[in-house]
Amino acid sequence: MAQETQTNPKPMFESKVIGVSTPRIDGPFKTTGTAKYTSDHNFPDLVYAWPVTATISSGSVTGVDTSQARKMPGVVAVYTHEDIGPLYRTPPAAGFSMIQDERRPPLEDAEVRYYGQYVGVAVAKTVEQARAAAEAVRVSYKQTPLNINGTLLGTPLSTPSMRRGSHRGDAAASFEASAVQHDAVYKTPSATHNPIELHATVAVYDDGRFTLYETSQAIVNHRDTLAAVLGVSPENVQVITRFLGSGFGGKLWPWPHSALAAACARNLNQPVKLVVSRSMMFQSVGHRPAIDQQVKLGAETNGKLTTIVHNYVNHTSMADDYSEGCGEATALLYSCPNVDITSGMARRNVGTPTSMRGPGAVPGLYAVESAMDELAVKLEMDPVALRLLNEPEKDESSGKPFSSRHLAECLKVGAEKFGWSQRNPAVGSMKNAEGMTVGWGVAACSWGAMRIEAKAMVELLVDGTARVTCATQDIGGGTYTTFAQLVSHETGIPLQKVAVVLGDTRLPDGPISGGSWTTATITPAVLSAAQNAVKALVQVALRAQHSPFAGKSEDDLELVEGVVRLKADTSVALSQEEVLRLANIKAVSGNAESRGTLGAHNDYSFHSFGAQFVEVTWQPEIARLRVSRVVTVIDAGRMLNPRTAQNQIEGAVVMGIGMAMFESTEYDERTGAPINASLADYVMPVNADCPKIDVTFLDYPDYHLNALGARGVGEIGMAGVAAAVTGAVYHATGVRVRSLPVRIEDLLVPAHGHEVA
């Protein structure tokens, strides 16, 4: 028995479950090793695939000799572009369907556009045999000149000119007339996602149907996209992602290895497992692009902004257009009458870029907030005071009121917790108890908040448990637990009696796990589904034979702590189990579908805000720079689970430190190969690099966005961190680093005031 869809549940102001720090319900599965990740799946007659990768970055394949590889022990097949079989391009994306960043199917033709592009695949009985066979394939090439030029602004673009984004006033004229001016270029390098879990696909083919066990942050889109690539209908593709070992955006959209594994399974009629190697992670599954950003700020002598100009160019691949969107927050963060944002893409012989945690706003705010810090120095003004002075009353890019904005409070609370009032602005003037030079930096941060479409189903079962299902996925942020909290809140059923089933496209279509949208999206769908399940249970209670509620109406009853009872006389009551047993029904269910805000008419501007305060210590005698302390204050609505929310912010802050001080993918100018393509050579923060992190959430539920007032926190914790770090580095050393990451050699200069661009 199912209830109809309800799309807009009423705001929930109080809860015994929501807002309570709750351990992850999936934690025991992960800590005991019983959680099955993609590469853990094995089937009878399973074989292994290993791609043959190009060793040039620009040119074409002139010949492929597979003769030696085919003779090797255990080899089942070796495929090239000549015999892989039909693989198709996807039609244009519609909503969140058919999205791919690299649109060319694997082995479509003989063209090579980046180092590591797949030019063949070997299949064998063991992964060692498959790898050995792939390495035995001899490929000949006709090379053409490659381009991996690291300079982007001022170089040829993929379009005839820069594209204009948000614009108001006359920025060019106002900048020239500004009393105080700042004009600088900020550079961020290519960066590579390095989740613990490698990208992988296990493909099972049976009589025209594909079952794909995937490392995916968006299983519904993955199903639709792979169906199009394989040339079958979506109902003939099932995608399963029960657990994901993090993705950080790199696993949002399908990559060529998935179609390659599926094609091999189809051709051989055997299950095929393909796990991308760590070095391939630097080549063929996306990365954050290198970006050049010019920021011009004009201000009056009192610090009031008159002009913001933000021009940026990111690299993209030779065949695909990927725009980073760095101006996402620029036009709304501060009050300013004259704003001009333009963007461009420059083609390079690299794999297609993709979203990396905080796409757009994170690198964009590094540039804008760095420029604000430099402007504060020119004005001889406190950088917190400069930001507070330019607080807008509304979103000046759209003219709409913010649904909720408490950036000023974030700055004030953060300054108080950090001890900002004790800051001496003079470069190199502050020391800690150990005698090390201390530098302090600050940055504001912002991230867009929105909902997208989602469906969910909640079942109430005769054994007193509940079951909630949705074809979304938990990428490590706590989605399993949030679903259970929502159902427990609405039904009163204890968390341990709520089963959450995710990660399977046979379930009701769910949202992507990206953009920090998942939490805001699932709230109305799951709450409505639970409410509809409760209504179904109440109707059963009213109609069941020998029911004590005979003659009563639905309005006379309520469900409290898993018990249906009369509102007027709570002694007249039946438990959920008793109701269903009385009616001889195994379960009742409620379904719901919620609409999204993306692309819809909205009366408000939906964004989260925050402030990052960073302390660094500098020891010039031994050339040692560390981030020693971070205070972050976040305004992101109600925290459904403060425990997992804090985990998200802490992890994001550490990634921000990695962006600021460690991470950069380096390309060989001769071959185009990523040359630090390993965890030994690609430097990331480790435990010893992690500072004390103080996280504070402001509690301002955003009921304009959803019934629980919740917004996501996955990405905003990373925004602003890099700018706060480089601001602190300048305060400690006098060196203004405008090209990330900060390198020790940047700081080994004889005098203050040096700039590293």
C-alpha cells in the first residue's frame, strides 16, 4: 500500500534526531572490512582488463602490433580501435543526464590528444597477466607538435574572444578613476584527485543487459550515459555503487575505462574487472585545470570598493570544453557598483579536466581574496574591517535577497576566536613562545546552495523497522546516516531499526553527490516519503478489522515513537507491528519526488558563507613553513549531523592547505606526460602537516531552501583557505606568493616586499 507524492513538507523546527551528533551507521561496515567497494566484487569466470596507453600527447596511431601480447599466458583478448566493437557518443546533456567531460568513446579513432589516452586494452585471467600483455603491445605513432604551455592568459583561446559573465556598471572607467588600485595575476596549477580508492569498473554482461559495479558519484547519470555509449536502452543497464572510497568530484561523471570494461564484457560474454592504476589517475580520469586569473580592484581611500574585474582562463583538452567557472562568487561576495567578469579556455594536450572539490569558487576565491588582502595592505586597513565595510544588503548580481547570509557574523566570530585583535600588521613582527615568526591571514568564503530533483521511498514493515531507498550514493560524507535520521525523525523509529539502501539504479532516481547539493536535495524527498508512509500506516489502522480506531478519521490519529494512537486519548494505541499484523499486511510505503531549484524561478539567492583564519609559523634558519592553526566559521544552515559536518569541514580545510602549499601536477614539456604521477612524487598533506582546526557552525536554518533549513558543507570548508594561507605567509615573510603552491624557494629572498608571480 503506497501513498501519493508530496513535494513540499512543512518546516521542521525541533527534533530529537536532527541536529544531534550521530555516528555513521555505515561505520561498522567500513571498519570491519565488510563494506564492498567496486573492486571487491568478483564473479565466476571473471577476467581482468588493462588499458594500453599512449606514450605521446599529440599525433595518431599508425600501427598496433598485438601478436606478442596475444601469445602470452592467460591472455584472453587484445582489442584496438579496429575491433573493440560499437561504442557511441552521447547526445547533448539534458539536466543531469548524459553528462561526460570526455565525450569521445574509448578507441573511437586513431587520433591521440593526450599522454595516457587509451589506444588498446588487454584482457587476461589475472591482473598481472593483463598488465604484462598491455605492456607487450607495440604501438607506432606519427607525432605532431604538442602544447602544454603553462601560460594561459594572453594565449590563443578555444573561442574567438573571452566570454562575458556577470556584469554591472562600467568597470573599465571606474577602475581608472579609482583612488586606490590593485591589479595582479594569480596562478593555480593543474591538480590531481587522489582518493584512496582508484577508479574501477566491474562489468557483467548477460543477454543484452549490463550490470556495472562502479566508482561513481552519480549512478543515475552513469546508467543513462553508459546506455547511450553502449547503444542499449537505459533499462538494460544497472549501475551499483554501494560504497565509494571518496571521489572529490573526479568520480562525478563516467570516464572511458567504464565503457572499455563494458565493451570487453560484451565481446567476451564474461565478467570483466578494470581498475585504473595510480599513474593512470593522473592521465585519463580528469583533474583540476591550470588557471590564470587577473583581478583588478578599485577602491576609495576609505576602503569602499568601486570596481571588481575578474578575468580568468583555464586549460582544457584538445577535444572537450571544460570551463572552471571561477567567477561564481565574485559578483555577489561584496557590494560594488562596477563589476566585470570574463572567462576563456585554452586548449592543451592534456586529458579533459573535471570538477575537483570546490570547482569554480575555490580557485576563484583564492584570487579574489588574495587581491582583497593586497588591497588592505595598500589601504593600510585591517583586512577583516575591509571585508565588513563592503558587506552587501542583497545579491547585487541578481538583485535578489539572500535566503540567508551571515558572513559578517562569521568574520566577527572567527576574529574573536582566533584572537585577531592582537594582530600586529607589520610584516615579520609577531613571534610565538618558541621564537618562531608567526603570520596571520584571513579570507571570506562562499558556496552556492541549491536543490536538484530527487525521488525516495520509505517502507514501514511488520517487524517494526523501516526501510528507505534511493538511487543516490554515499561518497563518504554521511548520506546513509542522514537518510536514517530523517526517517527516524518523522516516524519515531530508532536509528538502529532504519535500513538505508542506496547505490543501485533499480531504486527511485536520486541526486548526484556533488556541488554540496545532496543533503539539501534529499531532505524534502525523504521527509515527504516518510510522511506518506505514515499516512498509509494510519489508513491501515483505520480500516483494519477489529481496529480500536473504527469510526475515527485520519486527523484523529498520530504516530509517535512508532505507535499509532488517538490524539484525544493516547491510551488507545497500537504499535506499528500491531497495526500491520492486524491487517495482515507486510509493509506500507510512501513515495515522494521533490523538484529542484537549479534552473527554476527562485525568489532568493541561495548561498552559504564562511570565514577562514589561518596562522603559519616560519623558521627562516631551517626554511620551515607550517600551517599551525586554523579557525573556520561556517554559515551553512542547519547541520543535520554536526559530527559528520565537522568531519567534512576539517577534511576540506586540509585539502585547502594542500592546494596552498603542496599540490601541483607537473607535465614533461617533451612528452606531455604527468611526471609526478605517484603518491611518492605528488605531494599532499599528511598527518604531520595537519594543524589544529577549530570549526564553528552558525545555526541559521535556511527554510527557503528546504524543510529542515539544511545546506551542504562538503566544499565551502576548502574555499578561502589558500588565500588565507598566502596572506599569512606574506604577514610572516613579506613575500607575496601569487602562484600556487607556496614553495620554500619562493621564501628564500633577502628582503621584505618580494612578489612571486
